[in-house]
Amino acid sequence: MGHLSDIQLKAWVKTGQPIPGRSDGQGLTFTLSRSGTASWILRYRLAGKARELTLGRYPDLTLSKAREIAAIKRVEVQQLVDVAAVKQQLKMKAKQASNVSQLAELWLDNAIRRRHQHPEVTERVLRRDIIPALGKKDVSAVTTAEVTRLLAKINASGRPTISNDALRYLKAMFAYGEVLGMVERNPADRIKIAHAGGKEKARDRALSQAEITKLFKAIRDEGLGFGRDNEIAVKLLLVLACRKMELFAARWTEFDLANKLWRIPASQTKAGEARELPLPPEVINWLTELQVRACGKEYVFPARRTSKRFKHVSPDTTWHALRSLKHDLEPFTVHDLRRTSRSLMADLGVPFDVAEKILGHKLPGVAAIYDRGGSMEQQRVALEKLAGLIVQLEASEKIGNVVQMRGHPA
């Protein structure tokens, strides 16, 4: 715990007496200039020399946030990174940068790609929506009205969630520009979620068994136009109930086909914890086919064309294929296939704890402490039942032949 408190900081700012430095511990220091500017400084030593890094101004940078950033910077110093010198280099780059596109690249390189497990999620919104609209504009010339119009355009395209994401990214990106001295005022700062996509409702879309049969029929009718890789991806997403980035960014080194096991590394999971999934025989067959199609490449779904962004297939590829497919179903997303898997497991009578383990969810409350279920063998039985159902639904030629299955507990 640090030495300072918000009550102290507010009192010092109110009195306005200059403070050369009050330590919060471990180098984090609060200063107050004669002009009344309050700042956070991180003092550290590197190669025997005393160094200082300005983290930001108070109260824009709160006490808790300053501690958080200072902790990150101390780790970098321990790795012999001169964080003050790095910031100076960034400032030099910032002086050379002038438009939103250049700011976006600086932000991605130094604030997103290094610290986020899935930077491609942020990058996708930037490249698809933000940069095409604002990329060529001078950073300091972007207005709040222009940002609002961009968000409204995204929202009008039927993507309110993406509009909210874009607002969060714009706020953070322009705040980063402020730190680098590129922006005097954040044009997205005063915009609320209500002005973007609004309050988000939890999605509950899941495909019924009849819809799955209809989907597979549409894929067969489309033939080569849909793509065999996309077809197998849909099957794997339905059977393994995994997140799309767990699958599309998967490397062959994660799969032990001989022992029918997928070891998903912590870097690929949303919870940041490694997990294992047993693989039904049908999945082994699909993966074996993909292995041939990959031609020795590192990823299960390698990039289909040269790209600076991805070495694996773009996470949007299967979504685009599904969106273009003529299936006459109610709209659904790739993530809805995961929710569909959970619904199918309920149809099959898979116990709650087993299904949650398969999805990689933590059990709620006390259940997590006393959990003794969801063993690997139970998961294997459940996934084999799910794979069998998916194969059965795919083989059905007419919607009327589909029987809603209600199984016994796995």
C-alpha cells in the first residue's frame, strides 16, 4: 500500500503550495509546481544513474492509476529498459506524426500490441472504421462533432457494440496523443456511450437444431464458394464450443492428435488461464484434413494471403463467408455458434459443471471451491455426444427429419 491518499492530494492542490516531491513509495512521486500543475513522477535508477519519468498530471491520472502504471514501468526498468528514454523517442516520433493514422500506429505499437492478449480485436475496428473516416485528418483538427458522426454511422450500420468499442478506442488513443503532446484536447472525451451504440443488451441468439441443419444445407448448396476451411471451422466451433480466436490463432503445437487432446495456452484464453479439451474422433478427422491443407505451416488456419496483420487466417474470414451465405436464417454471429454449443449441451443433458468446464468458464461462488465435477473423462463423453449430434444434423437432408434431442446426463 502506498503512503499517499486522495484526501492528502486534494488538500495539497487546494492550498497551492509548491511541492518538489512527496513519495508514495517505490519511486512514485507527487509534485506540485508554482503554477499549480500537479504531476506524477516515477524516479528510478538505471546503470547507477538517477532517472525520472513523468507519468501524467493529477487528477487526470488518479492515484490508483498512477500506481498501476508505475508498477508496469518498474517491471520494464528491471528488464533494463530506460523508460524515460523510450518516452523521449516516442515524443520525437510524435513530432513527426501529424495525422490520425500515424497516431493510431503509435498507439497500437506502444499501448496495445505489447499489453493486450488479442490486439487484433482493437486493430480490426481501427482499420475497418476509424482510419478510413479520420485517418488523413490532422490529429489536432479532429472535432467532437466528427467523432460523433463516425459513431452514428457505425451504429446505423447495425453494429451498436462496435460503435461503443470505437468510442472506447478513440478516447484511449487521443488520451495517448495528449501524453505525447500531439493533442491538446481529447475530442472523444465528452462523448457518452448513449451517443454511440447505447447500453448493450446481452445477446441470447442460439441456433436451433433445425436451423443448424438448414445452415449445413446452405453450405452444401454453396459448394466451393463457401470454402472447405470455413466449413470445417464452423463444425469445430460448434463441437468444441471455443472462442473464435482460440481456434483461428491455434498452432499445430497445441494439438496432441495421438492422445486426442487440445492444450489451449493461457495467452489464447480470455481468462488468461491455460486449459485442455478432449477431442472427439470426428474432430480428429477434421483436424487431420486441415493438417494436409496447411501444407506444413505453423497455424491450423494459416493466412490465405500475405498479410502484415496476421500469420493465421483473419478472424473475420468465416464471419464474412457466413454473412454472404444464402440461408434465410435470422441473423447470427460467429460467437453465437459458441452459445449454440452451450444450448445443444443442455439438449443432450450435459451437467452444468461439465458444460462450463468445456466453455472455459469459472463456476460461480462456492461452487468453484467445492467443484469435483467436470473431469476430463466427463468432458470427453459430453463432447463426443455433441460431435455425434452435429454430424447427425449435417447429414439430415430435410428440416422435418430433425429430432430435438433431450439426452441423459453425461
